[in-house]
Amino acid sequence: MKHRVYYDSGGGVAALLTAAIRLQKLPGDVLPDADHVASFLRDHGNKAHPQGTVYLMGEERGERIYWCGLGGVTHIAVRTWRHFLHLYQLPQSDFSFCYVPKPSCRRWRRGEKLLKQGRREESRKWFAGAAVQEYAVFLTVLMSDWRGE
């Protein structure tokens, strides 16, 4: 069984959207509207905290797809994961860790700030707007098959 973990340096929203596109829970060939992305975040994004928790998004063709947000400790977390794989003698080739670049636009940061303050509906609106503008970033990550370290 193969495992693919999408992670980002924020709360996990970018990784969540990328995993959803990979499993075709969000369309990968057309740009969705902000309402569609907002409703998806409302249904699936409630688990975006605490940071560092890995969530199973689904399974496709013998590969399990996970997502998580790691905050500012991305390099440390991935190295720790690889270290534990070695300790438990699990083959490194069965695990792919894919970094999803978090868009650094103002809307994205504002959405995460509102999410921390507990204003979920308003933050989802900001996330949806930022995700639609930055959708190409998620598609680029899906097209590349490199291992993020």
C-alpha cells in the first residue's frame, strides 16, 4: 500500500484542497467558483486544527491520500516522519511527502487569522476567494511527482 501525504506550512487548507483535487472531490479540469470551494471547506475543513495532525482524505488505486498543516515546522516534521519510518523498518518508497506551497496573498493570511479567532464562516469566504485565485498552484503540485523534504 502506497501513502501520499500533502502538507503545507499553514493550517492545512492548501494541502486539503490539493488532496481533494487528487481524489476528484473537487474538479481538476475547470476552475470552481468561490461558493463551491466555500461549501467544500465547510464540509471538510473543520478538521484543519490542531497543526501536525494527519488526516486521511481517501484512497485511490491502492494509494492512501492524507493531508495536514504543519505550521512553521515542516522540515522538522517530515524528517521526523522519515526517521520513524526507518525505526519501524517501513520502506521509504511507499511514502511520498508532497509540500504544497501556501499562497502568500493577503486574503489567505486574513482567512487563517479569522479562523484562529473562531469566525469560521467569514474565514471560509476568504479561503475560497484565495483558493480560486491560486488554483494553479494546487494543480502544479499534483502534476509534479517529486518528494518534498
